[in-house]
Amino acid sequence: MNNFNTSILFFFFLLNILCHVKAFNITNLLNQYSSFSNFNNYLTQTGVASAINSRQTITVLVVENSNLSPLSGKSQDVLANIMRVHVLLDYYDVQKLQKLPNKTMKAPTLFQTTGQANSDQGYLNVTDLGSGSVALGSAAKGATLGSNLVKSVASQPYNISILQISNVIIPLGIDSSTNSPSSSPSRAPSPSTSNNSSAPSPGSSPSPNKTSTPTPSPSAAPGSGSPPEPEPPAADTPSEASPSSTPHAPGSPPKPDAPTADTPVAAEAPTEDHSPSATSVLDVSLIFVAISNLFFVLVM
């Protein structure tokens, strides 16, 4: 009987461990609230949801569907970075934000980890206005506190907290900082056009040489030896075009510069999908051990 009671206690102990080990899923959590369906779709489309799920401690600031109009027309890259701005890299609930030690703080966001944030674009300014009111905004220079804390939506204490805020937070200059890598390849076509303009010039130079060749034809044999000698200079004119191709080489270096800014972004993706599968295997194995242990105790 004592063994039976011990096995029962051990079984519930394992279930308690499984509840804490199981990873959260931001998509499943937000699926329960239709008013945040568009925000949830943005997180999934941009891949930010996977980055959130790979974290152990996180706070997500969500906005209702009716207040997402500032996001319309944004490119996929800019939209992804705006979504990252709404993810704080620590656990914050309403009580913690209403009791800030210095009444204000500068909180890092997921956008800061990409390496694309300029100055303080990757931080949020959170300020306790008193009487339970909390204002939020970008910490970038010139930004204002344009959003307010509304309520807590869902939470798994010290792992994930989902808080509703009134408005979308878009840091100043985030469009230019996101699109700056793509501007370097656009400069590459400009030198190619200059080379095309130089191409017709050597083509025009041989044309007068061809007109000069009919004139020595009446001289017959004795003059036939002399025309080949002026023709090598005509061959020199293409050689002049070859140095013109060398200035085209410096135009190519901007192309390898473009991918360098994107490498930090791509580094997040590989680590995202492994944690849920690992936890699921652990869950199954622990449940199997617990059930088998209980079975043997009951049989004996």
C-alpha cells in the first residue's frame, strides 16, 4: 500500500514538472482572442512568432485589429522589424510596469538583436505616469510616448506575458534603416550605363577608318602593304575600351556589401523550431515512465 501511495505521488510530481517544462506557443495563445487575429497573422507571416517561441522569457505587446492601420503598405522587412519592436526581452506584467523603480525605463526589444537598429530604435521607453497609467513609445531620438498600456491578455508567469497596448509603436527612421542594405545594389547599374555610353565611341572611331580604306584601293599592289599598318591603331582603340572596363570593376564591390546587413536576421531562424520538438519528446518519455511505474506497482 505504501508503494502504491508513493507511486501516485511520484506520478503527480512528474505531471507538475511537465506543466513547467512545456514550451509556450504565441500563435496558439493569441488564437483564443479574435480581436488580435491580424496582429497574430503578422507575427506568423514575418517569422517573428517562431523567434518568440524560441525564447524562455518574453513579453509581447499586442494591438487590436482596429488600430493596425499604420502598418498597411509596409514592406515585409519593415513589417517584421516593427513586429520585433513589440517584443520585450524580459518578463513584464501589469504590476511590474506600474511599479518601476525610477518611474521610467528603457527596455530592449527583439529588434535590437537583429543589428539593424540605429541608435535607440531597438529600445522602448516605458514610463509610469502614476495612478496605474503606463505610457510606451520608441526610445529613438525625437519619438514620443504614443501608446498606453491597456490590460494583460494572457501570461505564463516568468515565461511569457502578453500585454495589450493602445497603438502601434513605429520608431522614427525604421523604414530607412531596414531598406538601407538594399540601396547599395541599386548603385551598381549606374556605372554600367556609363560603360554603355562609352561603347559607341570606339564603334564610331573604326567607321572613319573603313571610309579611308577605299581611297588607297586605286594604288593597287604597292599601296596594299601600307594599309595594314594603320589598321593596328584601329585595334588599339578596342584596347582603350578595355581600360574603360577596369573602372567598371570598382562598381561591383557594392554588391557584396548588401548581404552583410542581412546576416544577423537570418541567424535567428534556425534555432526556432527545435525547442517545441525537444519538449514534446521529453513529455512523452516522462509520461511513459510514470505510467509504466504505476502499472508495475498496481500489478505487484
